[in-house]
Amino acid sequence: MARAYYQRVILPDQPAPAAAVCLQKLTNDIGKVPWSYLRPHQEAGNLYFVDHALNLAVVGAAVSGNDVTQVKAWLGAGDLVKIESIHAAQWTDAALEFETLLVSPFVLCRPL
């Protein structure tokens, strides 16, 4: 499903192999970092939580492809949430690692 969404919405004019390569690149760019790395991004207002039910690479593709309709749907459903101070406070002293994807200027994350 993620691949079909990416091909249809994000790169509609690209042949299927190009869409798959782009999705694979985003998947390969996903990394693990501690909260200390994410804190400056939260303070800048660029950090977003992605629900575990969503594929991080697909969300990154929607953000980078400026799919406003899909991003608004995830925001409205609470599946994509801008990390505010109240969220950051609970993670500051925790020894958590986060799965992250940089989609400039945004950073998408979720605790592991």
C-alpha cells in the first residue's frame, strides 16, 4: 500500500521504478537518535511525531511532496503531531531513542 500511495500521489509523472527508488531512499534515510539530538529541532518548531501505525517513509514522502490533503488528514486524526513543550518535557530526562527521518526543514520522529 505504501508503494502504491507513493507512486500515485507523490510522483504521479514518474515511472513506477523511480517512485520505488525514492521510497527506498527515504526508508534508508530513517535512523535512530537520542532525544538530545531532537531537542533543537523541537525548539525550532520543526519536529513532528508520527504514529506507529503509519509508515515513516510514506509520511516523509507526503511531506516532501507537499501533499497538503494527506498531511492535514494525519494532523486532524492525531497521527501526525507537532511536538510542543509539553511533549518534550516527558522526554527530556528519559533515556529514549527515536526513529527519525529528516525531510527538510522538518524532522519526523517516534519513540522506539
